[in-house]
Amino acid sequence: MDQTVLVTGGAGFIGSHTVLELLQAGFDVIVLDNFLNSDPSVLARIKRLAQEPLSLGLSFKHFEMDVRDEAGLIEVFKAHRIAGVIHFAGLKAVAESFEQPLAYWDTNVGGTMALARVMKRFDVNHLVFSSSALVYGLPKLIPIQENSELDAVNPYGRTKLICEKFLTDVCFADSRFNVALLRYFNPVGAHSSGLLGESPNGIPNNLMPLVCQVASGERAQLSIFGDDYDTADGTCIRDYIHVMDLAQGHVLTLKSMLGLLSLPALSRLSVLNFGTGQGVSVKELVDCFEAVNRVKVPHSIAPRRDGDVPILVANPNKAFESLGWKANRNLISMCQDAWRWQQQNGLHL
Ligand code: NAD
Ligand code: UFG
């Protein structure tokens, strides 16, 4: 294909699966990551899984770098002809964002601004941005459509919302600049090989890695944050999406932006939900995990977590209409793949 994609945060959970899919789709890939929340060994695993496309001469490079390091970015852009950028690098934990607003604004907003400045300087005009369902705040209607009101209720969500607004402004001001704002719901699961998965540094914040660690005995029990929400079983509802479905959605998005899909290309500024459209409560996820993997996940009810939204479920129709994308993997696969990853890798790589 002879097109190079720069992937910031490409060693992370969603990034690593997306990089593999990009290589398998025939793109050359450059990963830029400071390994704040990932391990460099992920890159060797991607190489192993992408042996076939790499043997055909595709290029796969990486730079250990902070996305806010503008001078470093300039060197990378100078040395490569980059067709498009997928920007994953960032901080993503709701609770932590209340404690560390400076770090969240600096990394998420500062990183996006540095990247956009350098992209414009080198006339690189296709950007896929990792946004979040949290930009919908407390949605009035479920499932949520892309044109719903926006109003994040925690610092992390606010950084994503302001990045969306910033990129929209850049797009309006420059008719060559194209942006896809992808609002992910809750990505979970792992590559079916068990070689790639979610491996946060330190104590995980997200539900699925915690469920896995409790099931394996690495943690004593799971705290379910609140069972007094206005939902059928009282626990929060999310739209869990398999990370491989999400990774494939990124490849389709980029292909569309580059005019490589048979469908009409995405508009210059597009906003897409990536979810399944199915709501699953915390208790339902734990029950499913226990049943399909035949393991116990000891749990107890704890107080609500600050900044949690009771229900987030996507209407994913727009992604289907514009990209032909829909989620193909169900909650059973998500639980099985996450558990295989946990069993093969334990706490850390
Ligand atoms: P992750 O933490 O696994 O991956 C992020 C990667 O970015 C890591 O490899 C980390 O080392 C790197 N990174 C962090 N700060 C950096 C910096 N300043 N410079 C360079 N690299 C840096 O997270 P993920 O789950 O893969 O999420 C990827 C993106 O998707 C994030 O922007 C996140 O906000 C967004 N998102 C994630 C979820 C989710 O539930 N996982 C949901 C919605 C949106
Ligand atoms: N939960 C628990 N116990 C835990 C951890 C989580 O009960 O130990 C619950 C939470 O209260 C929430 C649900 O599990 O109801 C999911 O929580 P996560 O922390 O896994 O995910 P969030 O929905 O809070 O946020 C995630 C990502 C964000 C992303 C968002 C989009 O962390 O980056 O999904 O919906 F923006």
C-alpha cells in the first residue's frame, strides 16, 4: 500500500491491537509511545503476530517519546512521509483525573495540540482521534447518538471534549485538515492469541482487568461501585466492545479518510460512536465472566465511585452506515479472550 501511519500510544491496549490490524491491512507503521502505561515488549509481540505482512517488506518502527515533545515530533515528521495519524496517547482513568487534573490536561490537551501543530507544519492532514463516550456526560436518551448534547462530568471526559472542540476549530480553519473523532464506549477483551491484551502499569482502574486479576487470585476481591443506581440490578450499565472490533474500526476509518474504501469517504470532520448498542451491567459482566470461564470472582458492594455515569450505551448505526463497520464479537468472546490473556500473562508482561 506504501502508506505510513503514525500511531501515538501504539504500545497501549487499543493502540497495540490497532497497530497489528494496520500492518495486516498493508500499512507501514510508526509507533510513538513513552511507555508510561505500557511495556516495550508489546512491540516484539506485534512483530511476532505480524510476521507475514512484515516478511513482505512492510516497515514497522517505533520511537520512545512523549507526544508533547514537539521537537522530537518534528524530527519524526521530517524523516518520514506520513499519510495519517492515529492519536491514542493519553491518560484515561476517571478517578485519577480528579486527583491529577494538571497531568490530564497537560497530556491529553497539550499532547493533542503539539501533535496538531506539527501535523500542520508538515502538511499531514488526516487525524483519527481517540475520544470517549464520556463526552456525553449524563445522556438524556439511551442509546446515545452522535448528535446528543455534550457535557462531560469528570476532568478526564472534559479533556476529551475540549480536544474535540479544538480539533473542530482546526478543521474549520483549514480546508485540507481532516479529523475523525471516534467516541469509544468500553473496550475490553484481548487478541485471540493471548499475546496482546490490556496490561496497565500498576493497579488497573478499569473493570475487566480487575475482574481478571481477582479471578486469578492476584487480588482478593472486586469492589462493585454502587448497586443503588436506577438500573435493573442497581449497578452501572456500559456498552462493552471487543478491542479487536474497535481496532478494525480504526483501520476502516483511516482507509475511508485516505479514499481507500469503496464507500464514499468520511466527511472532513466526522464523529462516530464505537460500541455494540448493547448495555451490560457490572453484575452481568461478572456473572458472564464466571460462567464462561468457570471461575469465581469474589465481589462485594462498595460506595459509588466519583464521576461515574449510571448508563452509557451507544447507538452505533452511523459507523455502520459510513464505514460498513459493526461489532462482531459478543460479551462471551470478550470474557474468554480477556481471561486467556490473563492466564498467559499474569500481572505484567
Ligand atoms: P493505554 O493506557 O493502554 O494506552 C495509552 C498509551 O499511550 C500507553 O501505551 C501509554 O504509555 C501512552 N502514553 C501515555 N501518555 C503518553 C505521552 N505523554 N506520550 C506518549 N505516549 C503516552 O490506554 P488505551 O485504553 O489503549 O486508550 C487509548 C486511548 O483511547 C486514550 O486516549 C484513551 O483516553 C482513549 N479511550 C480509552 C478507553 C478505554 O476504556 N480503554 C475508552 C475511551 C477512550
Ligand atoms: N467498576 C466497578 N469496580 C471496579 C472498577 C469499575 O464496579 O473496580 C465499574 C464502574 O463503576 C463502572 C464500570 O465498572 O460502572 C466500568 O468502569 P471502568 O472503569 O472500566 O470504565 P469507565 O466506564 O469508568 O470508563 C471507561 C474508560 C474511559 C472511557 C469510558 C468510555 O476508562 O477511558 O470507559 O465509556 F472514556
